[in-house]
Amino acid sequence: MNNMTQIIYLATTLLLLLGLKKMSSPKTAMNGIVLAGWGMVIAILVTFFMPNLHGFVNFELMIAAMVIGAVIAWYSGKKVMMIQIPQMIALYNGMGGGAASAIAILELLHYENSSIAIRCLALFGAMIGAISFSGSIIAFAKLQDIIKREIVLPLHQILNVTLIAASIILALYLLIFPDQIFFILPFFLIASVLGLTFTLPIGGANMPVVISLFNAMTGLAVGFNGFVLNNPALMVAGIVVGASGTLLTQLMAKAMNKNILSILFSTLSKSVSTESSATTDNMKSIEVDDTAIMMAYATKVIITPGYGMAVAQAQHKISELAHQLEQRGIAVKFGIHPVAGRMPGHMNVLLAEAGISYDKIFDLDEINPEFSNTDVALVIGANDVVNPAAINEPNSPIYGMPVLNVSSAKNVLVIKRGKGKGFSGVENSLFNMDNVHMLYGDGMNVVNRLVQVIKNL
């Protein structure tokens, strides 16, 4: 029976790996998700139908919890709007971290049958799971605008260092004296507070990186639990998620010209000015009719979306606009910055939902050389990721961050609600350039009017 269990776990592992491989391409991502999902279903069934191998009890409570969780997940997945997907991902990732931490703590309570290596893995899993749990909750609150600003406490970084030291000391104490189970609760609480203090001062512009980081931490916590429970499915799933999440975090931080430590310990650099030489005095507005004519008689158009498009829920109208332009023989492409939006791949998901073909969507490195021979670059809801200050203003806080070179296009049209700054708080020098015109208004309404005018030309 044990050999059969291991064979089934191996099949589960292969499904998870194949699913992840397919998720690397938008065209096969859906199939990848389904395969990975079936892998987890098989792993759960093995757990239930071979109880003697796992020593589980209270199956009634387990089934009740799974049914309740499945209903909540199904309902929220159906009802949550696309614009709220980043919040839901942050929240669910936090739940995963909390569950991993709880499992590790439960194993620490059964210290009699565990080795020092297993206890070490359980302690580390409990710690990073707790940090991911509380940190993800704060990330959710920031994305949901429950917390509307960065919160920096007095002596914030000293507090962080103190909490880290306290967590390590308690972990070592529990490792040496495993029977002192009273200290497990303060260990979990301190690690949870550490997640809060790490995340509170981090600004919204860094949330995609933070969510990716916490996702990696949750994966690692699950992987450590796999070793603690001797469960191959958890080992592989956790390690794969942890490794891929870590790589994604590094790539996104690089795309922002930052490192992870500078994001987590951002309060150390608050003295850096967010002022820019740009002002709002030279912004030139343009009417919808003039914009429509400019786009309708272009040869090539590149559309650059940002979080503002998500807020306006304008992706379907953008798709309709692209279709109208293509019917006139105009080449239309989409340029996506790696950290546009509030989660990794946010813009790609929205455009895919609107039915835009994957072969029209290009990342920063692919699309940047094409702006110089583009008639019109349309920016909708993007700010910091198109700010040329990152290239030509050494004193700017975002200097060195790779950006989309929309300013190189012959004409740049920016759809924006008003003259406000981006999430980094930096004025955008793009808006003052000679070839840039501002089209003020709600994204969906403006694009809808553009579509109607172009239809009538």
C-alpha cells in the first residue's frame, strides 16, 4: 500500500510540474492550471483513502472545513471583479501561509517523535508562514484602500531587527528545549507582528514585488512542511512555488531597479526626495475627436496600459478600439511593463480577459525598440512605468528603473483622470514633452467615445 501511495504521489508531482511548465505561456496557462488542480485533487484523495499511512483522525471536521473553504473559494472566484483579483490573490496567499504555519506548529507540539532536523524545518516553516500570513493581510488592506498610506512607526527598523532577533532566539530555545511548548505561541505572534511591520511602510508601487515575495515564502513554508510530514506532494509543490516565486520576485525587483532589501527596509531611505523637475504647467490637452483622427490615420499604434485601465475596467473597450484600428489596416501592439498593475502579469490577465490575442502583447524589452517608428503611443492609466525621468534625471527616486520608451513615438496620447502623480509620488516629465497630449477623463468613457468617433470617420 505504501508503494502505491508513493507512485500516486509521483504522478501528482509530474502533474504539478507539467502544469507549471504550461503556465509559462499564456496560450497554455489554462491547461496548466487544470493539470495542477487535478494533481492536488489526486493528492487529497490519497490522503483520505489511505488514512493508516498518515494517522489522521477527525475526518468529519476535515471534510466540513474543505467543503466550507471550497464554497467560499468558488463563490469569491465567480463574484470578485477582475480589478479586485490582486487583493484576492494577496488574501488567499496569506491564508496559505497561515495554514502552513499552523501545520508546522501542530508538529512542534508532537516533539516526542521528531528529530532536531525536523523540528528545525518546522520552526522555519512556522516563522516564514506566519510572516507571509500577516504581511499578505496588510498587502490586501493596502490594495483594497483600507490602509491608504505607508505607516512608519517610531524607530521602525530597530523594531524590525528586534523582532527578528526575538524570533530567532525563541526558535533556538524551542529547538534545544522542545518540551517548552508554552513558547510556541509567543514565537508565532512575534513572527506575525514581524510580517506586519515589514509590510506597513511599503508603498503601493512595490506591492507586486511584495505579493510575489510572500507567495514564495508561503511556498517554502509548504515545502518545509512536506519534509516534516514526509509528504512528497507537499515537498515538490512547495519548493517549486518557492523557487519560482523567488525568481519572479528578483525579476520584478530588477525591473524596478531595486533590490528586495531596499523594498523591505524602505524606511531607511525616506530622506530621498520624491520631488521632480517636472511640473504640470506645460501639459497640453487634446479633444477626443482630434485624438480619434490622429489614431485613425496612423500606420502603427502601440497601446500601453497601467493600473488606471484596471480601475476604469476599460480593457474590453481597449480591445474594441484595437479591433476598429485593425479594420482600417493599422498595426496595433500592446506594450506591457513587468510591474504594471498590482500583481505580476496583471495587465496580461486583463487583456487576455478582453480577448486580445497573445501575439499582440509584448514585454518591455521586446516593444521598446519599436516606439521610435510608431506613429501613436496610447498610454492609458500608466504613470511611473512610462516616466522618462527614470532615464534622464539622476536625482529622481526612480532613476535607473527600466521604463517603456513611449516618449520616442512620434505622438503620445495619455488618457488620465487628472494631473496627479503615480504611486511613487514622482511627477511624470513625459506629460510636459512636446509630442505628448493629455486626454483627461474616465478611461472607459474616453475609449468608448474614441471608438464611436473612429467608427464614423
